[in-house]
Amino acid sequence: MAKRILYRDNARRALERGMQIMVEAVSVTLGPKGRNVVLAKPYGSPQIVNDGVTIAKEIRLKNLTENTGVSLIRQAASKTNDVAGDGTTTATVLAYAMVKEGLKNVAAGANPISLKVGMEKATHYIVTQINEYALSIENIDAIRNVAAISAGNDFRIGVLIGNAVNYVGKEGIISLEESKGIITELEVTEGMKLNRGFISPYFITNPEKMETSYENPYILLTDKRITLIQQDLLPALEQITKTKRPLLIIAEDIEKEALATLILNKLRGIINVVAIRAPGFGELRKDLLEDIATLTGGIVITEDAGLNLDNITLNLFGQARRIIVTKDTTSIVAESSKNDQIQIRCEQLRKQLNIVETGYEKEKLEDRIAKLSGGVAVIKVGAVTETEMKDKKLRLEDAINATRAAVEEGIVPGGGAALVHLSNNLDKWAKTILKEDELIGARIIQKSMVAPLNRICKNAGTNGPIIREKIINRPFEIGYNAETNQIVNTYEDGIIDPAKVTRSALQNATSIASMILTTECLIVDN
């Protein structure tokens, strides 16, 4: 296919036109008075969203040169979403402001390569400043505020996520599910939850709830198949019968005869027992069994360690405070005295987390850490219509990611205030450190840093430059509340952003914008 080639200013202007179209569509969602965007679908009902990266992914332009600009700026939004999970609209607005300001300087004769160097140095300085100014999250109110701001000023969502984090801890898992009703509610699973249920319904102790629950049980862990009654089962059952306590068996599988023996003992009231298949497959199964052993203080009976079921002793069994087994899941609530071993195990898994490369392995390790250290909270999202449901889920996803980011790196003033204050610091730093075109590059960053505040003000129907003048020379925590149209202390009013989100948005915007400014030729299909 023949190609179309654009040079110099024509190439850069074509990219800018595409970026402008996309930024206008995305930036209407910014701030507490940001509006929604309707996405028409070739199939199914239209989607109404307030999420920057979702809108960015939908935009395709007919003009291929302009569409290239859309694809480039979409990268800034996607990368920010990958790193911080929020701040995609801010990254898009920043990137476009940098390109627009930079193109003026390139047209005036500035060297694009020197501009790029200056922009990167300025960004590095601002990132260190953000880290210096960031306050670590001390209380649950700060978490609620971060979540509420990220979910479009919905404080009910803030309270839900705050309660979830409070319950499962900073490393616990918060997952989303669609509710069958119209109310959004929080459901918390105490202890470790395994995706395996009882092997036979004969183990049920509560027919109403269709579940098996035992207090203070022993737990037998093995990666073997239990087939022989005499060698594999009887020694363990004899040990447990003496204690008069229930037993949970977690094994690779239990064959028919052995299973029949267990059911018979359970039905006759000789021993309270329930059996489940071990979770996971292959190597992951062994790792998960070791995690359960750490949680319950037991030892996995495996031939690798030279252990057999025919000479098992009571000290090899794990113990728990309570277990609840349903058709599909098993929850183990551990004794609190095992905390030290759990901490050591979590630390080992965190070290592994830094080494692994694939997303799948990383996800599995994070899941294991969460199950060991905190537990799992499920937010059941309720809505009247499917369109509202999708919008709520996207907002909740953003809010959960923003909360995690805030816990990791702390918080800074929200509503674009942090960047406005730091632009003042950047101006003083750049004058003393940089010169010539590098100084101009730093100035591009400085002027662009007020763009998010300007856009928030525009969406709220106020004048951005006037608001900027009111806060730029005030203390760092002073910012603008677009909802009440007042200059306030952002920390006291709960207008806060995660430092990680602000940092990632700035870094990704600079990366894309500086590359676009160095473009001298654009080749696209004709």
C-alpha cells in the first residue's frame, strides 16, 4: 500500500490535531463537576462512563495521521493506568498541554533534543519534590477521602472501600462482583479462602445454609491421593478420635473406598470430618499447601520431606479456630498465635514478587500474600440498570487502585493544587540549574503543570488563571474545592490525590510529549 509522508511542522501539527480531539473527549470528565461520555457499541447497549482510559481506548479517527496522535497520547493514559490504576485523564491533559506549549517553541527555533533533555530533568526534579511533600496515610478517613475523590466524589463508595481496607489490611484483596440487587454492599471473608468445596454433600452439618462448619478443628495436609484405608486413613483417624475434635482433610484426592469410610464415620457420629481437594495445580498446589501449613501451624505430609500417612503423629496436624466449607469454597480462620510464622512467610513471598517477570506469576503471589496476611473483601456492586452497573464498576476499580497507590507512596493535595505549587518551585530551580533550550524545556513542564487545575475550573464553570493566582503563593496544602467554589485546606477538606498517581501521570505525559516534539517525519498509510 502507498504511504503518505509528512515532514517537520506538518507532521507535528497533524499529531497535535488528533491529540486535541481525544483530549477534549477525555478531559470533560475531570474534577467533581466533570460530565460523562456516552460510548456507542456495535452490539449491546451504549455505555455511559466517567473513566479516562476507557474513553481513550474507544477513540478511532478516520484521518490516519490524526489517529496516530490519538494512539500516542493513549499510551500516556494506558501506562498511567497500568502503574497507578488511576490518573489517566490527568496524564492525557498534561501530555497535550506539554505538546501544545512545546510546538510553539519548536516553531520559534528551539532545539527539540535540548527541549527533551530539559523536560526530563524538570520532571525528575518534580518527582523528587512530590515524594518529599507526600504525607503517609495514617488513618482510615484519609483512605475514604482518596477513594471518594477517585470515584467522582461519591462518599458512599469512599466509606465502603475504607471499611474494606480497614478489615483486610493494606495487602488484602478487594474484589468486585455484580450484585443481584440494587444496593452496593461489602462482604468480608475472614481468614484464608480456598476455591475448593467439600468432596461429598454427606459432610454437610448445616442443611439450611448447605455448609459444613467446625470450631477448633485439626487439619491434615497432604499432596498425595488417599486410596488405602488401612495405611493412609486409619492412623490419622485413630489419632483424632482420641482428641474428640473435628478433622479437615486437604488432599490431592480421596478415592471411593476411603471416602466411603470417612462418610460412614461422620454419619455414625464417630468422628466429625470433612474432606476437600487441594487447591491449585502442579507446583502451585504444593506452594498453596505450604501456605495453609504456615497459617495453621501444621506440616504438609509429602514424600519429598520423607513423611508418610501410615506413621503420622498429632504434632504434624495443623489447627484452626474455625472452618466453613461450602459446595465451592473453604474458609479457614486461623489462631492468632501463629502471626510470627505468617509474617516470615509473607516476607519470603514479597521477595519472590520482586524477582518474577510474568504478570500471571505476580498475580498468584499477590493473591497468596493477601490470603495469608489479611483476607478477602468483596464489594457487590448494585445498580438499577446495566449501564449504571458498568459505570459504577469502573469508578470502584479506579477508587480501589487509587487507595492502593495512596497506601504505597502517600498523598498530596488534590484538584491539581500539588502541581500548581510545585510549578513555582520548578521555576526557581530551573533558573539556577538549567540554561538555553534546556531551560525552555523546563518552562514547558512548568506551564503545563497548571493544565489539570485549569480544566477542573473550566468543567466547574470558573476561571482557572484567577484560581491559580489565588493559591500559587499560599502554603502547599492550600487548594481549590471545585464543588463548593472555595479556596480551602485540601487535607482538612479531604481533597487529596495519591502521590503515585500524580507522579505517574507527570512522568508518562512527559515521556510521550517529549518524543512527539522530536518528531521530524510522519509516515502513514495513504
